[in-house]
Amino acid sequence: MFVSSGVHADLTNYPTEQEVKQYQKDNYQRIKEEILNQGYSEEQFKAMMNMPYLQPEEDVSQFYKDSQNSSRVKRSTNLQEAVVNEAKKYLGRPYGLDEPRELTCDRLVLYAYKATNIDVPRLTTNQEKLGVEVSLNNLQKGDLIFWRDNGVTYHVAIYVGDNQYIHAPDYGQNVQINSINPYFKPSFARRILPTDNGKEPNNNGQKTGEQYIHRLYNMNEGQHHYTGALFEAQSLKKVGWSYEGVGWVAPTTGSNVYRVYNPNSGEHLYTSSAFEKDSIVKAGWKYEGVSWHSGGKLPVYRLFNPKATGKQESHHYTLNTYERDNLVRSGWKSDGVAWNALRYAQN
């Protein structure tokens, strides 16, 4: 690497495009071997080598100085800020496998997320399975953005706000900040951090004959939970679950929607089918009663994750067709309409 003599790079002396291309040419076979040994395919390796040269767009010298003494780059209690600030501590480090002196794009994500005590796997193709997919037009700090389709991604970056991202671009280049632009446009994004709306669960606006169904998320287990019981929602929020608001409004009467619990994975499943409920209970799940009722004209969709492992949730429920379609594009299977709801909530 051009900056291999110390832990940090000289941020005022980034390599030129000609130097980067020459470096990659001179070290082509070694780079190829390293990439393939990491678990990437030949096709992904070629995509990496064809990445456009990216010139750093932000003066990061202040971050460099601060990262040496940690006097100004302070860890925020906000998870999003914590990830971004941690990632910026590595600005200027060269791309490579000799970590932490050198970092690849997926390793930068791994190191940045340690600031929130979230362990993420190596390789972009593993990281792209985390969290939930979000629109590239609605990014939040800490979101991961990927290049190429699901399953064959070759590059990942961390969104830092203001249409910018931080990443380790390629061999011969350093960790840097760039703007999202059509010249090198990412393919999709995933959100690992909880999307807490900052509110406490409440039933404000709930009308007679209605029941708010609250939606919460546990980032440690990667599971959502849905409940019509305000006390349960408030209790989960107190122990660290992220409150995402009211998923939908159910009627207080109508067809039953049952709740069953898997003691092995910790996941809950919700179904309007008594047959499915009984079958799952026979397989070892625990029946927890009627959660809410189905009724109204708005469909609530159920999706299935065929790649779910361990405690990762295998089913997801949403009134939002955009969320449904994004999950399907990322590999989830549509199970159709699970039940009906009365309306959206503004809570």
C-alpha cells in the first residue's frame, strides 16, 4: 500500500488515479488471491477491480487528528452517531487485510458497529442479510449501502448523512468519504440499527371499537414483535426494544388472529388460521391466545424469510406495500394477505 508505514494515512496525500491503477496492475495476482480467499467469486473480484476511482470529497484532516487522541471525536449515546463517529476514526487507513492497520470495506463495517456492541459478519454477502431493506431515498445515518444485486454484492459503505457515505474503496486507496451520485450508484440499502421513533407506546387517537397493534423491534435478536396490549409494548420498550409505532388498527370484534410462540427461537407467529395454529402447536410451539381480530378492508401482508437461521425472524407482517415489495426483492417470500385491518394510525 502507499501508506503502510504507520497506523494512519497522510490524509493530505491521497494516491492519484494513475497511482491506484498502477498499484492494482502491479499486484493483480496477489490481490486476486486475497479476494478469492476471502470467499468472493471471480465475478465479484472483477467487479471490484472495475470500480471507478473515487477522489475523497471531504477534508478529513480534523478527524485524523482527533482519532489519534480521541479528544474531539466523542462517542454519542445515539447509536447512529456512534457508528458514524467510530467509522470516521478509520479515515485514511489503506485498503487491505492487515487489520486494523488496513481495512477492507466489510471490515470497516465490522469495526464501526462494534461501537454499538453489535457484531456483524464479514463479507458483504453476509452483511446484506442483516436488518431490513430501506429505500435509497430514505437513508439514515448508519445504514449500510451495497453495490450489485443481493447475493453477489462486492462493496459496502456506511451512510453518514447529507448524501454521503464512508467506505474503504479498493486496493491502493484509503478509507474516505464520498457522495452518492449516478457515476457510482449503490444498488440497495439495509438498516441494522433499530428505527425507534422516539415515542413511548401509547393509544392516543384510538377510537371506540378499535385496537392499536403496536410494533417493536429487538436489534439483538433481529425480531419484530406485535401486540395489542399497551402494557406489553411499554414493558418491551423499557427493557430495550425499539418502538416503531402502531403497525395497524384492528377492530375489537371479528375473526380471531392467534399468537403462538417458539421456545427454541424466541419468535412469535401470528395467524388467522385455526388449522395452522393447531398444527404449529402440535410441532412444539406454545399457544398464547387470541392477539387481536381481523376486520376491515385494508390487507395486512405476511412474508416468509426462507434464509432465517437461529433467532432471526422467519415471518414479518406489514400493512405497507412498499415494505412488502422491498422484502420480496431481498429474497423474502410473500405469504399473501394474513388478515385485514381497519386503518393506518398516525401515532
